[in-house]
Amino acid sequence: MQRWPELQYAAWKETCATLQRWTQIVGKTRLALTPWLNHSWQVTLYVTARGLSTSLINSKDFDFEIEFDFVGHALLIQTSDGRTGSMMLKPMTVAEFYAAYRRELERLGIAVQISGTPNETIDAIPFASDTSHRSYDPEYANCFWRVLLRSHEVFSHFRTGFLGKASPVHFFWGSFDLAVTRFSGRAAPLHPGGIPHLPDTIVREAYSHEVSSAGFWPGGGPIDFPAYYSYAYPTPDGFDGAHVRPQQAFFNKELGEFLLPYDVVRTAANPEQTLLEFLQTTYAAAAELGRWDRAALECDLGAPRHPRAVE
């Protein structure tokens, strides 16, 4: 099995679109029951040894967690009182998935009302009536998860080189990407909003402070290939012309961010180092041009069993 598997967007875009909506249905369950955390961090999913999980969700009578298992191809629900629920992941419409999921929650006594409309998608067909998205290719779902595993590993290592505020490595089901974000510590200008089917109040809270953010996105819209990205908000002058590595990285004006095709990383002699180089150089460009206090915010990358030396 390839450590960095091939993932061609054209070959699984229908599954990708369906899976994005399924993860939104599950993610909205966590959203409905979890107190708001800065920058919408309370809504995210997390990469696990088998897929993507909500992590622990607290409710009135018992606690539970929900996991997409991309090894056994099932949606698993586990409660703190020992009960379990499950649904097989297979080709079905979003409407069918939504109905079956709600029945399983009701069977387990999980009472929750979620928004029935997807976010950050152009069509925004309500889940209950979406019969257009119906694909599930288990091989590509598994490949996508394995890309997330490797990306999570490198993102987590990159995260160790920062002393300031930094996000967890987490998966946003709205934009359908794995991300990690660093903060300068300064407030940012009010974000203009305008993201499709996402309230401006949420966008403005998410970008309330200066950030350098990077992540992995499977593709869609303006790009038809999976890619790593890196952007800054607000975008400092000269960022689009910054020298970053590897040489195949480029600035996409439509998206306003640097992109590095996944295939460049996958086929590199050292994929981990290639991706880490992209993360470090794009962050350095944002921090330098944005005049961050780099001396106070940065440290050496971490190593197992070696505490950071403090003088």
C-alpha cells in the first residue's frame, strides 16, 4: 500500500461531493450541541486511525462520538453508556443518508435539531431533498483518508515550531479541508464576508485576528486537482510575489493563496520534507511581510522525548 497514494480529483469528484455533504450532516450535530469556540474550532472533525471523528460530544443524559470509518466503510456512533449505532457507507443519495442518520440518532435517544442546508457549496440543496449527490467509491474514500493521515503527520510537526496561538490540526466539513493556522496575536481588519451560504457573522469571527493558514484541499471549483494551500489574512503587500519553495508552488490569484499540487508532494523523493518546506516558506513570507514578532512567536521544530530548552 502506497504511503502517499494517488488521488485524482476527476476520478472521484462525485464521491467527494457526496462525502462533503455527509460530513456536513454529522458536523452540524456537533455544531448544534457544542458551545462556540473562537474561530469556529468547535465544529471541526479530527483525523483518526480509521477515518474522521467528531471527538467527544456532551449531551444532557450521556456523551457520544461519531466517526466515519473509511477502513470498514461505516458510520459509527458510540455512547458513554455503552450503546452503539452504525450505518454502512455505500452509494446512496444525500437524502437517504440524512434520513437514515436521523433515524439512528433517534434510536439512540440523541435529540438534536440541525440546519438542513449545506454550507459553503454553490447549489446548497437541502439535505432532505438532495437526490443529485449519491456516489460513494470506497477505494477513493480510503485514499482520501490516507492522504489526510500523511498530511496530518506533517502539519502536526510543523505546528511544533510555533510558540504563539495555533489551531489544532483539524478538518473543516464546510470547506472540506484539513487545516492548521497560526496567529500573530494582533486583531485583523473586519472581514468582508461573502462566502457562499455561510453567514458573514461566522466569517468575521473566524478572521477576527491576523492569521497564516495552511491546509490540504481535494480540489473543485477553480482547480481540478488536489493541492496544499497557504494564505494570510489580511494579505500583506507583496505576498503574491514572495519566493516560496518548492519551485512548483505558485500563487493563485483567483483563490488569493499559494498552491502546491498534491502530486508534487506525492512523487517527491522526500514527500514529508517537500510539504514541510512549503509550509515553512509560505508562513515565513506571511510573517515577514506582515511584520509579525517572529522572534517571540517561533521556536525549533519539536522532536520526540526532547523538551524545548528554556534558558
